[in-house]
Amino acid sequence: MQIVPDPSRGNPACPAPLPQAEADALIRAEFAALRGPYLDVAARGPLPASAEQAAARLLRAQATGAVPKTEWLALVDIVRAQAAALIGARPEDVAFTKNASEGLNIVGGGLGLGRGDQIVVAPAAEHPNNVFPWLWQAQENGAEVVSVVPAPPESLEEAIIRHIGARTRLVAVTAVDFATGRRTDLAAIGNACRARGAFLLVDAAQSSGVLVQDMAALPVDGWATAAQKGMLGLYGLGLLYVRDTWVQRVKPVSLARFSVEVGLGHEAAGPEAGWRLRDGAGRYEVGNYNYIGLATLQASLGLLLRIGSAAVEQRSVAAADDLRSALERLDIPVLAVPPNHRSHILAIGERQEEGHDRSEVAWINGLSDTLTHAGIAHSVRRGALRLSTHVHVLPEVVDQVIGSIEAWQRTRR
């Protein structure tokens, strides 16, 4: 069955991608408010102008006492369809959450993990939010956390697959390492999970909205993300995808009106005329929706879909590759990532150290201070200086960043 919307059929959620020149003009207009080069998407993405305007309209409606609740509820279905189009899923397989962490915990709690069950995770490659839920499952329910550490020259994927066994119920991985930018081979791990009947859960906080991820093609069972990074939205809104073959086995840990279908239909109707769990991932939605977050996300997803997912990835990764090449030319060390695992994130440093925002290495702090003084947004994570790109990082922006790094290098010498 074809799940990915076909633009040639006029699907409004997935328009035909714009030509490059038109996309460039649209990008410049949408991000004209940026005060300088913004290379910190791995922390949070910049908000497009159309998303800011959408938020203002919702705020104005509530300020004037003219809330069109019916329209706001319809917005939920519109954005759900857009999100599904972006990741190659069906709308009914997508739920709205508060953030990526909530999505990960919904799956962890819903699988009913307990004694004898194993959870496979590689903590050194994960954000803490994809580690703490599994420590909690071990502490409270008796599940066993299998902590994976690759043995060189073993790859991360090979190490994880080596630890998947008969008792493995859940494998939790990141799509992109937040500290190094290494992209995970989800297909390899997913195929191994399917062979053992294990659930593959992906933390997509760093990949969603930037890299192409097609749930119709990938053997991924669950996929959780937040809106405020590559999806160019706001904090307080996330997405959870659960494959239809698993949705009956991942039980909701909480219920509210929008988790169920009721006989009387209205949003305020109770169970008196009968009720049942919603079909699909909507059963995991609790309480009313973050409508202002949905309004901004509608605009941002519309922008990404107009540019086209493949073009978004190509632009973003090309910008990061250009930065990597310049750094290598200047003999500035970059954390090694195999070419076929590179993404839109790269990390400057000789090795991973301690420290977030500041490093233990003096020259990294010096470069960070130079970039900050030049108005170039970036982060320091695990002791390395992190640069992360998106569609708004056009070639002239890359040149400006390289110029600032070259100037720092001259003063250092």
C-alpha cells in the first residue's frame, strides 16, 4: 500500500517542491528577522515569519474573546496530516504530545515492561531523555537495562544488534547523536528488531524536519520528536508515531476525552452513551491541544513541505559539509564521523569531554567566545563546539561563519 502522499495527485498536505530559486527567496523572507548566522538548530530552531504571524492570530483571537474553537479543532487534523506527509506515515498513526520525552515515556509505559524483559540502549550515544525512562522502568518494574558500549572497531549499530536477544522487548536509539551529529542506521537495527520481535523506538528530536525519514520504508515501530528544533516550531508540542501493527499492544497509560470515541460525539460528552479507545495513535492524546503550538507548526511544516523533504536535507547537510571541509583545511579538529553517517550537525574538538555550554578545553572556549561576539549562534555539548544547520543556512551564511573562524585562527597563530 502506498502511504507516502503523492504530490502529483494534489494532496494539500504535501505540495510539489519549489524550484531552487523560489525556495531561496522564500527562505530569505521567512528568516529575515534573524540577527546573525544561526547554527544552533540542535538546541532550538528559528521561528519562520509565517509561524510567528500564525501565533499572533491565535493570541489575538483569545485576547478579543473570539475563540473559534471549531476551527482550532480542525487545525489538529490539518497539522496531523502535514506531519504524516513529512514522515511518510498515515495521519491516524500520529499523536500529539508535549515533547519527545513524553512520547518516549508513553511507549515505555505502554509496553508493560517487567521482570525478564530487556531494554537495549547505548547511553553514550543518547540524550539523557532517552536514558532516564529506561532506568525508571528498571527501578520501578524490574526490567533490565542492557547498556551497550561498542568495542572498536565495532560500529554502534553492530554493538546494538549484538545485544538484541530473545528477552529484548525494546531497543531505544537516537536517529542523530545530539553531541556528535552521527546518523544512526535505523534500517539495520530495525531489521534486527523485527527478527527478534522487539520494538524499535527512535528519538527523532535531532532529525525530524531536517533529514528524510520515511516510516513507510523504515522498519521503525515508534518515533518520537519535539517541535522546537528541526520542525521550526515552539516548545511544548511533540509528535509520536506508533506503527499500526503495534498500537493495540502499546497501551495508553492515561485517558482523557480526546483519547476515546464517545457515542454523543461532542468534545464535552461523557461515557453515558458508550465509549471506546480511539483507533490509531490518537488514543495516546490526553487533554486539550496546544493550539498556538499547532498554529505555528502548521506554518513551519507548510514551509518545509513546500521546499521538499529531500531538498531540505540536501541543503542542510551540504552546509554542514562545507563547514567541515573549511575546518579541516584550517587544521581545526572535528569529531570523526564516517561520511555515510554524517548529518546537519558537526562538533569541533579532538574528543568528547565534560561540559555543556563551556568546555574544559581552553581553545574551544576561545572559539566559542569569538563566535558569540560575532553573533553566530552555536552550542557546546559534551565539551565540543557544536554547529547545526537547516535550510536557513544559505551559502553566504556559511561563508560568514568560515570567515569568523579564519579570523580567530589567525589571532591564535
